[in-house]
Amino acid sequence: MHRPSPKSHLIILFFLIALAFPFVSLADSSNSPASISGWVWNDWDEDGLRDPEEPLLQDVLIVLANAKGDILAHTYTDADGAYSFEGLDAGSYILFETDPQGYSSSTPNVVPIQLEEGEQVQVSFGDVLTLPGCFRTVSG
């Protein structure tokens, strides 16, 4: 009588595992895309934090650049004040927000970002409406 070798038992075991878990992929998933997203809002109280009653701003230009400052992409905030850059590789980026006409910032307009693989980073920007002839005190 022929007795199966231990090696053939391993082959059968691997085959059974493959049948039991058909949706497990052994492919390299190291290219999981990252993203950067956020909002721009009218920061009525100028505290750099969005309060529920503070409205979101549409059509604000947001620019994405690499670490050297080369522009990679740009977008405008939508009707909900939101923007996003998706499908990004891990690496160093710089995010720029351009204040809408008649506004100044309550948050930094330039934000360096170090993205890890698959990471989803949120960066939001606060802007303050400045009226003609009015001055805003800037500390620092």
C-alpha cells in the first residue's frame, strides 16, 4: 500500500486553505493610495476652529504641490466648502489655500504634509471676512 509523503500532505493542506479562503489576495498591497481633504469656512469669531454656525465657503482655490513647490494639482471648494485630492502616493506635499477676495486667514495658508501609504489627512482652512476700510489686528 502506498503511503503519502509529508510533502504531499502540505500540498493538500495549502490547496484546502486556498479553497476555503478564495478572497484572500497575496498580491502586494503596498501601493494603497492616500488622500488629503478638508473644508474652508468663514471663521466669524477668528479662533481658527470651525463652530457649527460658521458657514462653509465655496469656490476657494486649493493648490497641492510637492516638497520642492512644484504644483501637482489644484481644485476649488464645492458648494459644501469641501475639497479633496485623492489617489496620492506616500511622500511630502505642501497644501496652499488662497484667500477669497475680501477675506484674510485665521489659519495658516501653507501647510506641509507628510503622507504615509493609505493615509487620509484632513486639513481645513478658516477665513475671516474683512470689510473695506476696516483693519484687523494681527498679533505676532
